[in-house]
Amino acid sequence: MGEELILRGRIVSGSMDIEDGLVAVDGGHITYAGPASGFRGEAAGDVGAPDGNAADGSAAGKGAGHILMPGLVDLHCHGAHGSDFSEGSVEGARAAARYLHGRGTTTLLASLVTAAPADLLRSLKALRTVTEEGLVAGSHLEGPFLSPGQCGAHDPSLLLEPDAGLMAELLEAAGPSLASMTLAPELPGAGELADLLSGRGVIPSLGHTAADHPAAASFLERAAAGLSLAPALAAAPEPSVEPDPSVEPSPETARGGRRPTVTHLFNAMPSLHHRSPGPVSACLSAARAGNAVVELIADGVHLAPDTVKTVFELVGANNIALVTDSMAATGLQDGHYKLGTLTATVEGGVARVNGTGAIAGGTATLLDVVRTAVAAGVALRDAITSASAVPAAVLGLSLQAGDLRAGMPADIVVVNTELQLAGVLRRGEWVTGLQSSV
């Protein structure tokens, strides 16, 4: 056991919302998370860090002005801070992951855009290394089996119909690090490919599709059935500390949570029309029933605020994963950047593909997305749940990430009341040092 760290403030997670909360950390794991008054039976005013002062930036040690939330979990991001995961560079992937850790995304999948098969194989091997190092939770293939008519920021000349032989090569290169793959369900052989993926514990994700409602619904049902029998991404270790029985797990933790996903709902698919509902209606129905998780890029660019709020009201936070779709410009100024084989120009924080004008991913961090969702009218606890507990459960990592409970690795994001970053703890180590004010 090392030196104990005490954090005090309002705790908000999928399993609790405690105004005067306390989280204790020792040996890289959470040893207590709950009301400050219940910590070791001591009086609330006596609780503090090893030096006698609560590590919350307040002299009185009451946690005023700080919110403690779980480390955020991003299922869909292509890079950050000048690095694109599709470059196939181990060093670049490490740099992007570490930048995102420091901005509050302590668990993430590294997403790859469509590329030539040889380039995809090289990138998957690089991301396998970074996954084994623990910097990312795995990789996400967004392509090449996508609809040419809904290619978005993917090079249409490189899109392919599902190919079992190529899929076998991709799986071999990635090994156990491949966690998710986006497919257009209307393509010939997509259903069989979803069976192959789910049988290997890889999450099929519906996206970049022109499918009608029946095709989309059938794909999600088939993928959900396959995942119900599949192994998780990684075997979750036993907690190092006995879990606190008084703390209810989040609904996602309790149910297990492994479900197919929908890649950035609304984006790169036909709009919902009253005579031709397309894939959107099928995705909303599956999510409402708890059989799928829909991604929302709630960054204020990809979706209107009212759209985000409406989806939360329709399907509930436990069926939504907030994502960034972030690209290399995240954390940097406007300018010209690469996204796979394409080039994009960022103006006013909005990235667009040169030549087509298609949105080329996002430039926000997941904490930015949480803040934007809350500004749209989503309840804070709901936004945090959809950016932590839900995506962690999708990956089968609910004992390792996405909540604040005794026995879990200490991934903690500290923010002020405006949800501005004050500090990030990852695996019990400060990756962004705690600030007393921001």
C-alpha cells in the first residue's frame, strides 16, 4: 500500500450523485467512494489528505466547487494533438492517447478510417502494441466495408464489399486488440461478417449505411444475439479491494452491457422520413429496448442540441454512448490536417474534407462533449453515465472503468462547477495535476 490520496467534492457517476462525497485512493485503486461522513466513521470536517488538508482546493475541506467523476470512456476517436491513429505509428498513437488521458478520457478505442488493406494491417499491428501497453483499450475499424453513398470522411475509392479473407487477415493482425468494427448492414455478406466478429468478441457497429429499417433492425438483432454468447474484450480482474455493498452498481454494470453499437447516429446515414424511416428508426427502437447502444457526437457540430436532448429523452442515458470522433486537430489550432488518406481543413474548430466539405471528424475532447450535452439540457448524471459507465459496459470493462467504486482502478476526473478540467487521475497517478482553481 502506498500513500493514501483523499479527494473531496460532489461525486457524480452512473451509480451515485453525492453532494459532499469523498474518494480514497491507495495503491492505484479506489478504496472508498461515498459520502464524506461515512469515511471510516470520521466526522466530515476531519477528513483530509495525508497532509491534513482535503485535496479539493478548498481551505475548509468541504469540496466546494469541485465535481469528481469517473474517467471518461470514448468508443470512437481517430487521434488528437497532431497524431492520427491511421498513420500506423506506435509513437504517434502513444502521443495521442496520452494527450487524451490528460484531458479526461482515461479509456479509449483507437479508431481507423478506411485505407488500403496493407495500411490497415500496419495500423492494426501498431495499435495492438499500444493496447498491450495499456494506453488504449483496443482498436476500432471504421471501414472498409461501408456504403459508398454514405462514405462521409472516408475515401470512396478504398471502400470494399465484405470480404471474409481480408477480415481474417485484419483479425490476425489485430489479435485480441480489435474491439469494434463499423459495417453497412445492406452490403452482401455483412450479416455473416457480423457473426464472425461477435463470435470473436468484437462488437459489430452499424454505420455509414443506406440500409432501410428492416435491414438495420435485422442486423442489430443478429449482432446482439451473437454478442450474448461472446467473450468480453478482456477478462476483468478481481477487485483488489472488497466492493462496498452499500453502493449500488450503475444499471449498465448490473446488466453486463455488451451490445452492438450504432456508429454516430444520424451522421452518415439517411435522415428519418415519415414515409421512409431508414436506419434511424430501427436504431432508436433497438436502443429503447436495450438491445443496442447509439453513439452521439454531441459536440455542437455533428448534431443540433435539441437532437441530442431528444435522443436522451427517447432512449435514456443507459442506451447512449457519447463519443468524440476526434481527429488529429483535437487540442490544436485551426489549420490543415490528415485523416487517413484524405486532407481536411479546420476552421473555427470544425473539420471538413477538402473538396467535398464533409465533416471530417471532431475536434472536441469527451469532456467537451459532456459539457456541450449538459448545455443542451441533458442532466449531468445522464451525460456522465453515457460517457463512462455505458461505453465501459459495451467493452465488457465495467469492473475496470466507467465508475467510482471500491476496488476499481482509480480513474478520476476532477472538474469545477462549469465542468472545466481541474485534474485527471489515471490508474492512481496524476496525468493532469490537480489545480485548486481553473
